[in-house]
Amino acid sequence: MQWRVTIVGLLLSGAGLLSGAGIAQAAHDAEVTTYGPGLRSCTAFLAAREQESSDELNYVDWLDGYLTGVNTTSTRRNNILGFSDVKAAMSRLDDYCRSSPQVHFAEAVGVFALGAHSAMGARSVEVTSYGSGYKTCAEYLATRDPQNTDQLDRMEFVDWLGGYLSGVNTISLRTTNILGSSELTDALDWAEGYCSAHPAASFGVAAEGLVAAKRQALPTARLTPSTPGKAN
């Protein structure tokens, strides 16, 4: 499932996220295509946190993917959290969601990402990845096996990729919907094809390959839909 969530003040006119040099540039609202737990409300997020239910893992996996997607796509920072970590980010999101319980979780994360990008973000030797992005393609393929009935294992990658693509959509200067007319299920199928050919690669690399393949179809500003397929 996908929807377009308005992320307030995140996309700048031709500049990406705010930084010290660009803080005076005018921001505008953008409708960003969002997937998975990002579509849920802050109220639902807080309930999962307070109950310490398995649903909390969905938000953690989604946030891991989102932050990785932002790090991979940003032209200014590739380590949005700097010396901080995802646990601290979740605590910051608790505070925001208590003050704005009805907004989408994706909006809360977007506002956090804006502040983190300008205050904590840093450049590092390699793009900083979180969570399932470090797991192998072989591990992803195991969750796609019809014999595997562990729903939590399967959803870990689904939520991570949904977050990753949502993060890419938020920060990309060329599109707010990298998949175009394709759905998240199509992206998961594409990743399966890639991973079948590259089982030792990380799932994060598969996600990068998906976005790169989709980006090739982009015109000057918007995405021309294409059909996901097996990567070479």
C-alpha cells in the first residue's frame, strides 16, 4: 500500500535538505509517496511503543530503511544521525508524536530528518546504513520462500524497503515517487530477482540497485514508470 503524505518544509527549491549554508532558502510543502508504517498515525506509533508490542519492530525497521534511504540519496550528508543512533531517534520521535498525535508517522520522521540533517548530519567514508540493509540477499530470499511461515521475518524486509523508498522520495530532487506506477510489491519482486543473481550482496545494495534502475527512466523532473525486472 502507498499514499502521498505531505511532508512540511522538507524539500527545498533545487537544494535538498537544509544545511548551514542553505538555511535561508525557502522551503515548500511536498506530497511524498510513502509506504508501510509511515502511513500510520503518531497515535498508533506511540501505542506500539507503550505496549512494547511486536508492532514496534515494524516502526523500527521502517525507520532504519528511511534513514538509510536518506543517507544514500542526499548530496550533502551520508550519515544523518552523526554520532547519535536509531534508539535516540526513536526517543525524539516519541516527543514529536506526543505533541502532534494525529500526523502521519512519516511526517514526524520527516521533521526529525530535517533537524538531524542540519544539526547532526555528517559526511563519512561510506554511506551509513541501518538495520536490514546490512543483511544479505540470501537472508531476504529465505523470507520469500513459501515454506517460510515466519511473518515477522518477512515483514522486516518489507517494512525496511518501504521506509527506504519513502526516504528516497523525501530527499530526492528529481521525484517524490521513484517507483512511478509500480507498487511496493513490484519492488520486492525486483529485489528478489536481483538477490537471486547476487545472493552474497547486502539487501541495501539491492535497494540501491532498484533505485538506480528506476532513476534511469527519469526524465528531467518526474519518473517515467517502468516494469521492475531481474537485475543484470
